[in-house]
Amino acid sequence: MKPDKLSIHDLFQKERRYTVPLYQRAYVWNEDEQWQPLWDDIERQADACLAADNGVPRRSHFLGAVVLNVQKIVGSAVARSEVIDGQQRLTTLQVFVAALRDFADAVGSVHANKLKRLTTNEDEQPGSESSFKVWPTNADRPLFRSIMMAGGTEALLKQHGLTQKSELPRLIGAYSFFRRQVENYAAASNAEERDRRIFGLLQALRTGLQLVVIELEENDDPQIIFETLNARGQPLLPSDLIRNTIFHQASVDPAHSSNPNYADELYETYWRSFDNDRTPVSFNGEDRYWHIPERQGRLTRPRIDLFIFHFLVMQTGRELSIGHIFQEFRDWRDQSGQSLEGFLGELKRYAVIFRGLISPNGTDQVSIFAGRLRSLDTSTVYPLLLYVLGLPTEKLTLADRNQIVSDIECWMIRRFVCQLTNKNYNKFFVSLLAKVREVARAETVSADDKPTSEKLASTVREELTRSDDVTVRWPNDAEFEKGWLEKPTYVKSRPDRAVMLLTAIDNAMRTNKNEYKHAPEDVSVEHLLPQQGSIIDYPYPAEPTEPDGLTPAARRQNIIHTVGNLTLLTQALNSSVSNGPFMKKRPAIAANSELRLNARFQDHEITQWLEPEITERGRDLFVYAKVLWPLPTSSGN
């Protein structure tokens, strides 16, 4: 096999067909797992090209490997290579280039013809199989042909009788996705700037994005190589690459050449737990704690990869791409003067903190917040929390640490209840991390100055409260109450969020007179006014004195998922009362539930459950919510 390194531009510039054999699967890539990460890579390299004086980024990005079996040229036919491995990648890249080409053509860009040469073998009959640079497996060819020739998303959808709201076939979905991204990236008020942005994308293909292209030689068996490359073995994780790099460096470290066991000793002391810590219950056959997949946002990755990612964000103080963990680690280690043993010691110490965040099991303030944070599914705060929780007590006292944790929780819970956007949380928490690090590293200048610990706590509070911008503001009590009473807390796809809020309220309602201090874990959300309740059992109430323009059905839909209408029941009790009339539901809850959340249903005088009762209960529960998640007194209301 002959390996070579080629840019995307060089690969597609050749007069050559890359054909996918029949035995390979159809196109399966999707937006979350492949298209979006690929676009992120392209966009990042395009920005780097535009920022560089010579149009060449400081570091090119490796997109993976492609294995080709070069076919003999027959007569005047265009040269052909069979794609043994990497067909999903090549097909997607060609679809992206087509989307960029069509946009450039639509806006009259000077770069349109250059892009056409990357999608068409110009000496071949237009529209013929041999005119396409990439020719996918049989099942995908009709769609691929129409994508390459339609000229734009609208024409493509019309050709197939689809709309933007339709569930699109994967290949058409890929084209539509990349066309939107290109249009958004190159959007500009004047043609000159638009052309500059298109040039940046083209230049990324030329200089910023590369593949390793492996061509088989005469004696290589393509089928055996295909089966080997696509065997069911576990691919290397970024953390595997990091581990291998670390311990290879340790094995050749000249400072420890006299100790042949140095690398083994480092592994046993600092890394072994990452490979061998086990859980009592396996997850899809995986019982190694750090290798169990963990969902954060749209993606699911092994816990060790997520930990190393958040650790690197904390160390660098920069936004990083989770898809480039190994590269980011290598760049950071190249600039770090820390010894291997020092680095591994830090990694192990922060691993304990991270484990407490994703697997909390205590009753301290950090553990309680960590549990609630998992329901919020907001992992962008982890680097900040790692740094704060890793500070020694002489730098940050327990009281000030708890204030920081409490402030972050209150800020996040209030914003969640008010349904304020979290799209800028990554930038916000990285900037907050930078400010906290600056305070922690500074020396006290005078005896009258505040201690570092107090400064750290006040810095976090000031940053959380200083802005009125919708992306970062701390909702006041009035906004918090409005969200609590009117916003839907229950969402079918994430019922754990409603469970989290209701459990917190139930715990806050407990006193020393109650038999137990914490709500049980085996509970589920129950709608007191059922989602599928009969209008006979739950009639619409009288119209409000101040008309709101809503129908009774719309008014009910707005309130049915709010906190005032939600409670917690055991699954067995939930199933038995779920959609029944309230006159049967209330006595069943009163007889079986020990939650303080349900104590009001001991009252026999409550004979109906409609919109007014929901609002009243919501206000009663909000009294506890406002105490649980307060606004700092200095911020006002």
C-alpha cells in the first residue's frame, strides 16, 4: 500500500472517478454526528485561511484516511479508483463542494468555475456517470446525480416532491445542510466581502483540510483489506491516543533512562484507574466506569473523553472543539513546561472532582447541585466548576466555594424555568473562568484588600448579575415567578427536569417533624389535570374577567405542563390514577403518597382541579422556589 497526504482540493482536482463498489453500504451519515462536526472543521480552517497573511493556516486539519484501489485505464476512459474505505467521507465532501459551487454560481462569484472543476470531469459528457468525480454505491446514485445537477436546494426539493419541512433522504439532507451553512457563512452586504468568504472556504479545501490517501498495490486484496478495515473491533478513542503518547514519551524520557520501569510505574500510579475502574452494572456490555458513554448535549461520548475535554478547556481557558481532543491536548502539552508526572498527578486529582460531578452521591451542596446539573444537561459549566472545586482551601474557603456553587445553580435554574437561551453558555463560562483564574493567581496587594477567597466569590456573583442581556441575565423574582406559573416545565423528551425541580421543592418543604428528609428516587411525573383527561371530568372554567384572546383549549394547553399542575408519584400509583377523574385521583394520592408535595390533597374540601387551582398551587410552590434559588439581595428585584 502506498500512502500519500492530499488536500481535498488536490484529490478532487484530478481528472478521476472515485467509485464505490456494490458491496458497500448506502449513505448513512447524519447532521449531529458527522455533518455538523465536519462543517465546524471547514469553517474553522476557512477562518484561519482568511486570517493568515499568506492564506495558509498555521496548522492543517486531518480529516481521516481513504483507501483506494486504482483501476487500469481502458481506452480513452477517465482514470478510475475504487473506494475501499472512506466512501461516506468522500461522498459528503463532494456534496459539500457541490453546495459551495452552487452558491458561488448563484451569486456570480469569480470562484464558481474553480469549484465546478472539483465536481466535474470536464472532458466527459455532462451528466454521464464518468463526469462525476464521486460515484456512490448503487442505491444512492439516482439521488446523488440529482443533487449534483439540480443547482440548488429549492430545485432539488421540487424535483423530488419535497419541502423543507419534509423528512429528507440523507443525501438531500446533507446537501440542504451544507448549503444553509455556506449561505450563512458567506452572507455579506457586498459582493467583494461575499467573494472573500467564498475564497476562504475554497482555500480551506486547498490548504487547510487534508486526507491520507492510501492506494493499494498490485498484490493487495481489496476485499480482505475492506473486511479488515471494517471489522467490528473498537476504534481508538482520543483518550487512547493521549495515553499512548504520554507513555511513549515516558518510555524514551532520557531523564529516567536508568529506570526501565518508569513508564509502567507512572501507569500504575496515575492511569490504571482510567482503564480498570468498574461499575456494578454494565451499560450495553461496558462496565469500565470511564469508558461508559455519557450524553452531553447532542453528543454521546465515553466519560474519559469528556473529562479530558473539560480538563483541557480548564487548562487552556479557551473554547475548544470536542472533536479535536487529541490535537488540542498535543498543542497544549507542547507549550506546557509541566513534567509528565506533574501533569498525570493533576489529571488524576481532577478526575476525582469530575467523577463527583457526573456521578454525585453525597448530600453536600456540590453533590446536590451536580445532580440537578445533570438534569439541566448543561456541561459547558464543567471547566469552571473543575477549576473552582480544585482550588485549595487556603485559596478558597468552604463557605465561599459554596456561595459560588449556589450562585451558579440559582442563575442556571432561574434561567431554565424562564426558558432563557443557553446558546452562549460556552463563551460565557469560558470568559468567567478567565476572570476567576486571574483573581486566583493574583497576589493580595495590601493588608486592607479583600482575601482572595472573598474576591473569588464576589467576582463570580458580579459576573452573573452585571448584565441585562437576555443571553446572560439573572432573572429577577417577578420574571422567575412568571416563568414558574406560565412556562411548560414538563417536556416529554426530558421528564427528569421536572422531576428535579419537584424533588427539590419537596425536600425544601420538609421539617424535623417529617418521617424522612428526602424524596424517594423511584418516582415519576404526574399531571394532576391529565393530558388526556375528559372534558366531562375536567370542564373548562369560566372565561377570565380580562379577555386574553385564547380559546379554552389553548388556555388549558398553556398551563397543563406548568409546575402548578405537576407532582411526583410512584409508577404504580401514577398508572392507577393517571387519566381518571379528580374525585378518584385525590383520595388515592392522599391515601398513598407521603410526599410533602402532595400534602394539600389530604384536604377533603378540594373537590375539583382546574386552571384556578393549578395557578394557586403554583404560587404556593413558588414560595419555596424563591427561597431555594434566590436572587442576591444586592441585585434587587
